[in-house]
Amino acid sequence: MTQTDAIAAVFKGISPALEENGFAAVVPENTEKGALPTVTDGEHTYMDFAGEKGKLRLEVFGMQALLFYTEVNAEEATDEDLKKLSTNYFNPEEFDERDIKSLCNELSDSICTKFGKKSGAKGKPNKMPTPISRSAVKNGAQSYDGNTLANRLTAVYPELKAPYHENYEKYGEFLADEFFMEHGTPRVIATIRSKNKQECQKLFRILNDIYENGSNDTQSLIGVTILGEMDNDPELLATAQEYMCEDMSETVVLINQYLATPKGKRAKEQMKNPPAYKPKKEKNPGMFAQALAGANSQGGMPPM
């Protein structure tokens, strides 16, 4: 991500918080239409925002994103009136989309805390997104998603409730892959390894239901991000197969076999260490599709 791309993404991310608190960007003279309202002064690049409550400045310098403010009338305020509101880490060369969202949330929180609007960015709910209901799935109106899976599993693993909420609070939306890679998957694998019949039955009642009635992304989440972490271990697979529904069992076995190959290991490593964020263009095949394609080339796919 270039510095310009990163600043543009941050500007977009904090715009709702600025708007709610009555601030608008100050567009420098001779700025081209559609260009960022930035000013570059040596190694410093900044944007000013003015409103009835005063003035804000977002400044990028080195590996820092600095937020300054003054409550002096914006038309009368000078640079000497500006006081530092927050200092945040900023490194476009290593940032991805998640880092930008986290930075935007931190900046928005600082703005809203200082100037009185506690609701944060528009469109960002004050509570976790609502899980998909069984009735909505039964009626064919919706399919289960990753948030619903995580929500259901917090009933099995109460210790996941805190990181579940922290994930949403950090990014302003629920990032299922990150939550499961860091928190959920190790608990699931530990349950399978324990071979505790009651605990395994409780776990796979949820996994089977979500898998059979979930979206493609949700099936990928279960098949690759979670159960793909069995690492083709024969003992773990044998235990899991006692409880998995037929479609999921056949697919998960093939995925594990594929992920154990050199090509599968590279794909798995790429998932854990994604490349730097780039603006979305055409949608590429997801990890699930890659795993299935690889498994298919290894010896055929079962019917879904």
C-alpha cells in the first residue's frame, strides 16, 4: 500500500466520525477535483478539518499518524493553537486492510470522545451484528455466516466471548478468519483431540448445521480455517469423522490431504500471512475453492 492509498483509506474511514461531529475537510487552493485535500510540507503530510467546534488536523510523519485539535474558532485558529490529541502507528508498507480499519477506529474514537459524539462512525452498530436465525435459514431467506458460527461456539467455549467482541470492536466489523485462526480453531482442535464424546457431539451439532446451511465462505471457514488445522492427522480425522455429516466429512478429508501437499502447505502459509492490502478488483478464488481444486486434482471430488 502506498502512502497516498493509505491516507485515502484513512480519510474515508474517519469521514463518518468527522461528519457526526460537525467537521468538514478544508480543501487547499489549486487542489484538483477528486484529489485528496492534503498539504505536504517537507516530510509532513496533513489534512485539516474545520467546524463549529474548532479545528482538527490529521498529520502523517514518518511512521506516525498524529491527530491535533483546537477548540478555537476554525477561521481564527493558527498552527500554534493546535494540541496533540493522539499518536498512532502508521506504516503503509506493512499495513493491510485490517490495520487500516483498526487505525480508523482509534482515530474515530479519539474524535468522538473529545467532541462529544459517542456513537462513532455512521453505519457502525453499537452492538455485535445479529446472528442469522434458524427460521431465516429454514425459510431459505438467508444462509449462516461466520459471525453466526462464532456466536454459537461462544456457548460451547465461554472463554471465546471476550475475543469475539474484541474482534468486532477493533475492526468495526467481525473478521471471522482472524477470530478463528487466533482463538476459535485451537479450541475446536483441542476438543477433537480430547475424544470426549459429549463435548464432540455438542461441537459437531453446531458445525454440521452451520456447514450444511451456510454460505460458501462459511463452508470454507469450517473446512479450511478450522478443520483444515487437523493437519491430515489420521487420529484426529478418525475422531472427527465419527461426528461429521457426510458431505463435510468427505470434503474435509480431501482438504486435509491437499493441505498436506507442498502446494497445499504454500497456500495455507499464504492464508496465514496474506500479502499487503490492494484495492479490490476482480474476485479471485477463495482458499476453499483453491483447496477443493487442489483436492480434485489429487483424486476426484465427492458430490456436495
